[in-house]
Amino acid sequence: MDDASFDYIIVGAGSAGCVLAEGLSASGKFKVLLLEAGGSDAQFWIKVPIGYGVNFKNARINWGYHAQPDPQLNARSVYWPRGRVIGGSSSINAMAYVRGLPQDFDDWENAGAAGWGWTSVKSAYEALETHSELTEHGRRVQRGSGPLWVSDLSDQMNPFSRHFLQAAEEAGWPVLANLNGSAVNGLSYYRSTVRNGLRFSAADAFLRPALKRPNLTVVSNALVEKLVVADGRAIGVRYRVGDKALTARAEGEVIVSAGAINSPQILQLSGLGPVDVLRAAGVKVQEELPQVGKGLQDHLAVSYQFGATEPTLNNIFRSPLQRMMAGVQYALMRRGPLSVPVNQVGGFVRTGEGEGVPNVQIFCNPANYHVNAEGKTILASAPGYILSAQPCRPTSRGEIRIASSSPADAPLIVPNSLATEEDRHAALQATKAVRMLAETKSLRDVTRGRGTPDPITMSDDALMEDFKARASTVFHPTCTCRMGRNAADSVLDSELKVHGVKGLRVVDASAFPNITSGNTNAPTMMLAARAVQHILRSARA
């Protein structure tokens, strides 16, 4: 395939890249090349929803990054998993489908991303989705006709999870029918990208149906070394498969969809970025773009563990007999504990009357576990549960920068967490939200002992110190090639075109002007679907 020519070259077969591959190949008019650094997603623990914890540190499908020591997190170097497999991080995530709050997208538009306000993106979401919902009589109905399956799995969730919703009501937080509905303040059973008991990743929803098209070529295990840029235009991609170096030419556009870590890395390796970063790495400057890699935002969450007086998932997965029964149920019916992600209940809440929109996202899991130093998920022997919370809209911004001119060297991730007073205040509010939920009678009545540290007995100062000592990423990196007004404040225009470079777009979570309030997989796919419209419109012009 050396020096082969395509209309469009997409770098990265993740949440965005799969959507792009389907949309750009659909008409049959364009030759499309999709390059993915990882291999096949046809793996048991990818497809089984409960397998999320198994792949947390699976080096075969994961870039396995670590951030630089973070000063406000006690100089910890936090683990940042990112998918290196067909489907990208949608093949290893927790499958929670959360659109985000309307305010998030109005903020995008205010930041210079014209046409990305809530009214515009809402219709794009609706076109993407097919909802598998439960009626009050327990019947399953389908709503919508989009390619992405979003399922209500509340009938299969662990019975303990109902206590979380009871506790929410007691805490004064509404219980919602659906977090993706018109109401945004309150808790609900999470909707999940699961279909017929199997993970339904971006690869399943978009790429797999497109693979039969002769105009789509997919190359896996392809490490992109750099973009080929000549006379201010992206004209191709250099990549490597094993020991073989290859070049593909783009007659139309190159679209980088490698994620919020790897997309800025690829641009910088190609000489597109801040001059000081490029020169320090020995990379020739093609176009000075000072914001490439800047603006990094992520969500930080802290978790607390509790013992339970009623059975939880610990009872099932710690018992050989119950594990076997769950396995048989799953094999025969694609139902039961294996068919449901571990994140079962959660939502967005306001922690004070002064908050105009929800400022904290809550996660409630009917299992007590921790991840050890080797990345293995360890279940507690007794029944228990976990409560977690994250501030929704951090104001701190970090950066991604290449460490050298070699694509094999991991980029430097500088999170710059809790750098602002607003973020430190938000972190304290998140811990207090957990404490408020844990102190409800509904949860106290089913709690047998609390883990260490105990949020109920800690002072505000102790809660803040604990957040700094234990809070970690929930794997939502964004904004490192963000949309905006010009090259001084952003990397992309509102059509996701790179400032100053023709024939080049970046389409993934790095394009967010600011992080959305919740999980980022749904808005990433929505963004890619709208990018397809922009790209095809340019082709017709």
C-alpha cells in the first residue's frame, strides 16, 4: 500500500474515527483509509460488559500512559489508560452513555465554536441513537433509528442499586427517568452502550457495518509517524506496520482522530505546534501553532468504600458457585450480572443554592473493590459498595507535549490538576456530596462499616487532603486541539479545520473547547457525526 492514494485518510479507529469511517465511506464516492495503532477488538473481555476491570491495564489493547508528577495531587504520577485497539477507548471504557448538560455546549459556542450550541448538537444526538427502553410493565421498546444502541439495563442491575436512588431522594436530589432527558439535575440508572448483552462500541455501531464497502480500507497495528505537509497543506501520512514504513497520499483531507493524547502528539511530530516544544524535541517547524497540546482538561474523582448488610456483586463474583451460575446465565441468555457494566447509578447534582447548573457528577457502584499496583481489580470478600464523585467543570488546564521526535516515545502528560482556587473548592464540594449521600438513612440502614478514609468523620481540611492524596482521573482527557476563534486561542476553527494548514482536521475529544460535565464518549461520537457533515459539505463546494 506504499504511496497509495485515498480521498480521505483517518488516523485512529476510536470513538470518533469509526464514526468518520462510516460516514465518509457511505456514499461509495470516496476512497477512505482508516489507520489504527492497535489490533482487533474481537476479545472476550472487551465484549462482556463486566470485563471493564479486566482490561484496565491490559498492555495489548492499552497505551498505558502515566501522567507527569502532579504537584496538587501530592506529586503522584497517575495512570492514564487509553484504548489502543479497534474501537479505541470505546472498547475499554465503562460504557456509560451521557450526553452532557446543555450548558456545556452553549459554553462551546461562547468559546468560539460557532454552531455547536445545545440546540444544534441535540438533533445530532437524536440522529445517532436507538434507545432500548423498559416500560413500567417491564416490556422492552425501541425508540429512534440511529446506529448507536443505548440501553436501559435497570432490570438486570444488582438489586442493591435501588438503595442509591432511595438515598438520592432522601438527600433532596430528584430521581430521573433518564440522565439524557430534559431534566439534568438528579440521579438515575445509567444508560449503557450495550446491545444484547454485549458491549456496543463505536466499532460495533459504525465501523463493522461499513467494513463490507470496497471503498473503505482499514489497516490495524499501524503506528503513524507523522503527517506529510507540503506548502501549507496536509497531503498524506507516514506510518509503520511492524518493520515496514509506508506512506499514503490524501487527495482530499487528512483527519486526525487519535484522541486527546495522541492527536496533539501526531501534530507536534509533524512540525505543527508550539515552536519551543518542537525545537526542544528536534522537530522541524512546519507551522507555528502555539495551542497544539495546550488546554488539557480532565475529570478527577475520589471514591469511598462501604460494607453492606445486603448482597452486592461481591457475593456473586467471590463465590465459585454463583460465578458459575452467572456464567451459565450469560452464555445461555446474554443476561445477568455479566451483561451489565459496574457503573449502575449516578447523575448530576447541585451542591449549593448558588450553583446555577449541576456541579458534581455522582457514581454509585454495587460492589466494593480496589485496583492494586499491578492494575488488577481486587474484590472485597464481604458485600459492599462504592460512592464516587467528580467536579463537573474544572477550570485548570494542562498540556501534552512530545518528549522527542520519535513516535515510539510516549508524550508527556502534564495535567496541572487543581491549579485554581475554583477547582479546589469544587473538589471539596464533590467530597461533601458523597458524605451527604452516605449519611442518608437509606444507605445507613444497609451499611456495615465504612472503609478508611471515612468521609463522614473527616473535617473539611481532611477531606481536601484526602482528595489530593487519592483522587484520580476518570479517563476523560479533552481540549488539547480545541476549537476556537483563531490560532492564538485554539487549534481548530468551528468546522474542525486546523488553523493555517489546508486539508487537515482534528476530530475527537481533543477538539472540545472545554470539557463536558460528564462522561465524554457520547459527545465525542456526536462531534464526529457532525464533522462528517462539515467534511462532505466541503467536498461538494
